[in-house]
Amino acid sequence: MQERYDDFEKLDTKVVAVAQEDKDLASHAKFLKHFDPSPRFKVTADIEGKTKGRYHQTSAYLIDKSGYIREIFPMMIHHRASWDTILKRIEAVNQEGR
């Protein structure tokens, strides 16, 4: 994701990662230390577990500017969805809004 961030920015797309595994701010800080360099996108911790019932941990969601989930890209740890596929879908959603 880090290496494709500019492509998402060009499409006026915000990237937010939700770390659902973190139990407290200390564990979240430890998780963030694994990124080198620091992520260019927002990484937030869901310490209270509010997103666990809504979103699967290993998936990417395309949410439009109105807050609607437009597409779910299932992702497994060893099998990531193609960023190109996601970027093309973002382009299509952006075109619909024009």
C-alpha cells in the first residue's frame, strides 16, 4: 500500500487502515513501529472493537464520499487483492459522481 499511495492520492482517495488486533494504545504503538518508513496513510486502532462486527480484518473496502460501501475486496494474508484492480474501481466510482 505504501508504495502505491501516490496513485490513491491522485484519485482524491483517502486511505485509512484499522488495526483491530490492538488491545490498547501501547500495543498499537508497538504495531506502528513495524512500518519503516512511517505509513503515509492513517492507521487507527479500534481498541474498543467497534469495527469487528462490521468489517473483516483482512479486507479492503471502497467507501464512497457519501459513506456507502461500494465494493469489498477480500484479502488474505498471503493473497492480496491487486492494487490496480482497486484503483480502477475507484476511477469508475469517481466517474459515476461526475
